[in-house]
Amino acid sequence: MTKQQLSRSITGQPGITAENLKEKATKFRIDGEYLEAMLLFSIAADFYVKKNSDSAVAKSVMMCAWEIQETIELLIKNSDSSSKSRNKEIVRDHVISLMRDMTQQIRDLQINEGIRCEWEVWCLFNIEVSQCYIGDLESRETTIKLGLERMETKFGNESSKYQIYGHLFHNLAVVCGETSRFKEAVEYYTRAIEVFKTSKDLRGRTRKSDCNKWEKFANQQNKVAKVIKFAWNIIIKKIPTTFFMQIHCVFDFLDFMRNRCKRPLFVQT
């Protein structure tokens, strides 16, 4: 059944809400009916837009895109060897286009431009993560750069106040690392770190434990260790972000440097 057919059958039922559709989509996902779940999440976004045209709707549509991204991850993860290739094609050729439609729905809302741009870019983030799941690095990079362009066009130097700007730089660094553009990867990791230092929409405590131990350890090492020490100091001592964001960025950077140098990072004496 196509989205249009399913949508028509649902629209004819009285009392159906976007929340009802999300609940049903979640049940489908739990039962392993991933394609049906993604269609319902997409239709739920349509229902949100039809209901109203305010800032809350923009976030709700983005969250539907996030639910689809989560469902794509499960679809690919749980595909067997005979179906994985076909499922990746379905995501690339059909599901991503549904998510792009949701991005356009946000763009079309008559709401505050800043709020609209932020949620649109979060929607693009969900798309590029989905492209990661299917191994489409070229499209992923294009989507990331589109998100960065949207942020910079709307917010200019104020872009660094939004954590999504840092997430995009981080993921662009990952793409560059996977395509052997190591100099660019370091640049984008650095940009991501700087954003996470200044973004205003992150909450949490700074993590300073083990800094002295790290510094003593890193001082024994080569230039690679010094770079990592620099990253560690910025992230752990200065970034007002969550524990998850700190550790995620640190370990991604460590993994990148380990693969780049093809040698042990530390030699304890």
C-alpha cells in the first residue's frame, strides 16, 4: 500500500489524531513492521501540519522525522544478508524522499524564521544520519553541508549558539575521516568542539575528573598525544554540555586519530 492510499483510508476514520498515528507506528516498529511504521510516522507529520501552523508543529514534524530515522536504523540492523541491499535501496529511493517532504513542511510554516530554520536543520540532521545507515556517504555529505548553509545563511556568526551546528560539523568530520580527508576531518572536529563550547541550548555539568592524570600521561607522548590532550582540555574543562556529548566527541576524535596514525596513541612508561 502506498502512502497516499494509506493516508486516504486513515483520513476517513473519525477521531484519528497525529498522536494516535505515532502510537500505532511505534507498535508496528516494535513488531518489526518497519516500512509500515515509517509510512505512519510520515502521515502523522501531515496530520500535525493540518492541525495547526505554529512553532510546536515544526518540532512535532521534526520528531516524526527522528522516529523515521530510528526506524531506519532498526530496519538495516535487523535485515538479513538477502534483504539488506534491497532495504537500503528502499530507504534511499523512497523513505529519504518522505523525510525531505517533512523538511519542506517545516519550511512552509508561517512561523518565526529562526525557529523554523532550527527545526528544519534538525530534520536535515535526521536525513543525513539515515544516509549514514545505508552507507551513502556522498549524499550524507551533501545533506550536512546543506544544513550548515541553512544555519549560516540565517544566523551567521550566531550559528555557534545552536548545538545542531556542532553536530553537523562533527558528522562532517566523520565523513571526511571515512573518505581519507584527514586534514579536513581535524578542521571539522575542531569546529565542532568550538561550537559545543559556546552553544546555548546544551545543559549539563563540566567534567573535570582525571584531567591531571590525563595531562601527565599525555606529556609523555608524541605530537598526536599533544593534539588529543588539547582536544581533551577543551572538551572536559570548558564545554558546558552533557556527559554524553563530552564522551561522544572525545572518543570519536580518539578513534579518528588512532585510525589516522595506525599506531598506538599512548606508550606508558
